[in-house]
Amino acid sequence: MSRKINYTGFIPDSIVDSILNKFVDRAEMGFNKYNNTLDRKDLGKVEWINHAQEELMDGILYLERLKQRSEEHTSELQSHHDLVC
């Protein structure tokens, strides 16, 4: 991954570096899609809260989907194990 952030002094580990670069990518994507940044002044507190709630609800849905897939996979492995043993 190419570095998008110029660090002065401390260089974080690869995980932190990866996440920071994802933030930069997301900010760039948001600007390209909405032609705006988080510095915008046209939203009030409640609108910002609503945006945050919507994003967090999406995150919960993604986590639930992954959890269900993991449970399905675990169940399939257990069934296979039971057949073999």
C-alpha cells in the first residue's frame, strides 16, 4: 500500500497505517461523490447525529451478516465433523 500520510517522527505499525490510509481514501471518495467535506457548515447538530446513526446502523447490519455467516460455517463444519467421526 502506498503511503498517503506523511508522518513526522513516529511511524505507526502497518495496521494503524492501513486504517489511516483508509480514512484518507474515504474522505477523498466522499468529496468526489458529494463535492463536500466534513468541514461543511450547512448541517445542524441533529442532522450530524442522524448521519452518524445511519452509518452505525449500517455497521450493525454488516456485523450481523458476518456473524450469521460465521455461525453457518461453524454449523457446517460441525456437521461434517459429525459425519466423519
